[in-house]
Amino acid sequence: MRPWGVEFEEFVQARGAALLRYGYVLTGNADDAADLVQEALLKLGDTWQRVRNKDNPEGYVRTIMARQHVSWWRRRRREQVTGEVPEGSYTDGHSSEELWHELRALPRKQRAVIVLRYYEDLSDKEIAEILGISRGTVRSQASRALDKLRVRPSVLEMGRA
């Protein structure tokens, strides 16, 4: 057993559910989300003594999760998405299944950029750092994703609702 300490356990208990939801948004699959959180927390635990004094340990673990997700994607190059949503999800009157149907049509990198930009409200610079790509690539991936989503009428109407 690793000697992470009480602070780390408190962090995991306090932020674990939010990290799982974030993992679900990235992966589109509850099992993959759980694996992603577990891997990220193991890496965080290894560096907890150094990270705990930083301003935002949750941001650090989310960065780990986003990078790990892209790494898995590069190795697998296949998708396993689902229309099921986690408990406590946001809804704007349209079904989350409709939204996931539209988002899962995007390539993984484009989906990751859209999630980080609109769900996490990160800047292009932050997204570039998390994904290990240039800001120009972030902008081009976002532009391509939005172009694809604009073609679909249900997403257009969701944005105007």
C-alpha cells in the first residue's frame, strides 16, 4: 500500500465523482471513464507530495486524464461510445442521448477539444498544453468539429434553444 496520506484520500473522496463524470465526457463510456480515473489517480498519488501544494491539484489530475485518454486513443484507434449518461448530468430540454449521438460522430481528438473548450471552459493555450498539440491545431480541430456539428440540425437547434 502506498503511503499517500489522509490529504490524498480526502481529495479523492471529495473530487472522485466529478473526475468520474469528466472521464465519462472524455470517453463516452462508464467503464473506460473508471479506468481513466483510476490510472490518473495512481499517477497523482505518485506525485502527491509535490502536487498537493500547488494551486490546483484537480487541474493537474484532469490534465493527466486528458493526456491518458489521447494516448489510449492513439493505441486503440477505435471507439466504444454509449448513449447512457451518468447520474446528475446537465440537460437543457434535449435528451443527452441526442447530444451524445452528435458528439460521438466526431473523431476523438475533435471531441476532446470540444469537451475541453465548452465543458471545461479552457482556453486554447490550456487545451494545447493538456493534449500536447499546438494552439493552431486546437483551433483547427475545434473549427472542423463545429463545422461537422453545424450540418446536423438537432445540434443547431440545441444551440439556439
